[in-house]
Amino acid sequence: MADKKEIKNGSSGMQSEIIEAQNGSREIKNGSSASPLFEIKKITKVYGEKVKTQVLHGVDLILEKKEFVSIIGPSGCGKTTLLNILGTLDGATSGEIIFQGRNLTSMNPDELADFRNRNLGFIFQFHHLLPEFTALENVLIPTWIMDKRSNMKHRERAEFLLETVGLKEQMNKKSTDLSGGQQQRVAIARALINSPQIIFADEPTGNLDTESTNQAYELFRKINSELETTMLIVTHDSGLAARCDRVIKMKDGRVERDCRTDVVECIEF
């Protein structure tokens, strides 16, 4: 019989159980009665036609609103593939992706693009800023895509976000005139411009020094607490992962462990 330890998820108010199996492994089972933000069921991903490579093997996962979560694991374990599928940047071979009760697997590419721009934000290891534009203009780009134009309301929000990330004095500088840490903060502001419900961050501190990494982490925490935005961070940095509220460890295309970092054993990767 498995031992059970009950924990309280402070970020979303949900009740969870840590199920401790006889082999010592732990998993989180969410007991929230409210509809989760994201739920994926039996997700698989296979690349290739003649030579097939299976990257994900029947992954099940629930993400609640306002959570601060990291995915960690060795290179090739499937963590970025999982993030891309959750973010609708790539399609699953089989399985279901449900966002607030809506099944995304039935949507066509145009519907997915509109859904993605209105509900999701992305931060990547490489900032993907357009060099010919200023920091402010780079932040505004998603609004041009969504509404085909920009207005004063969008501009005011962009200025507010750049001030929030500490770039009030740099907002009219070209992105090429900013440091690496400043460019990453522009990317964070851009990810927030359309008020997404979740931010997907893929190795967001991979190219940053220790000081810039700590600044980025503090920004993520501020976004999570003040804007109530769910954060999902894919990282190789076990130190960064341990500072998140929940850690999902992947291995060989499967979720090996899913636990909260207020449980001591969880941070022993």
C-alpha cells in the first residue's frame, strides 16, 4: 500500500497528494475541482516516416492556474518537445491537449495561431528580437499581429511592461544596443504584451551570466505573483528548477518525477 502525504499548493489553492510508492518514487495527483489551465492526456510524439523516432511516450500532465513550474531532464529527454506541443508550436502524434476545457487538437492551423497569440507567451534562449526595431517596437510586434495595428492602449501597456522589467530608459534604443540581459528582458516584456495566461520559457537563462539569471528569475516571480501568470520553465539549471514551486523531471520521453519543492526529497534530482 502506498503512503500518502498531502500538500497544499499555495500558488493555485489546489489540494494535491504526493503518492509515495513502494519504490520510493513520488508523483503529484491534483485534486482541484476547478478546470485546470492545461491538461494533456496520453501525448506521444514520433518523428520520421521510414525511420521512426519516438520522443514522447504517453505523457499525462496537468497545469493549474498561477503555478510556477519547471521541467528538467537530460538533453534528448523530450522536455522541449513537450513544451512545443503544449504551446501549439508542434503537433502531437496522438493524445489530447485541453486548455480550460477546450480540446485544442481539433483546431486548424489558423485557429491555433490566433489562440496562441491571444493566450500564450513565449521566451526562448535566443531572444529573436528584430535588430532594426527599438525595444518598444519589438514588444509591440505581437499586437500588430493580433489587431493588424497598434494603438495608444497597446503602447501604454508596452511602456508599462518595459518599465516593469527595468528598461524605462532603454525603450527607444535599438535591440542591438542592449546587453544580453537587457535583450532577454525585452523578450519577457514582449511575451506579456497580450496578457497571456501562461508563459512558456525554453532555457530562458541559458545564455545569461549568474547576475542576469537571478534578475530573470526575480522577474519571473514578479510576473507570476503580481500578474497571476502561470510560468512553465524548461531548463538544464537544477538551481533554477529548485527555486520553482513544482519540478517535473523527464527521462526518455516520460515524466519520471513530478513533485513540489517544499518537499525536501523533491530537490534531490
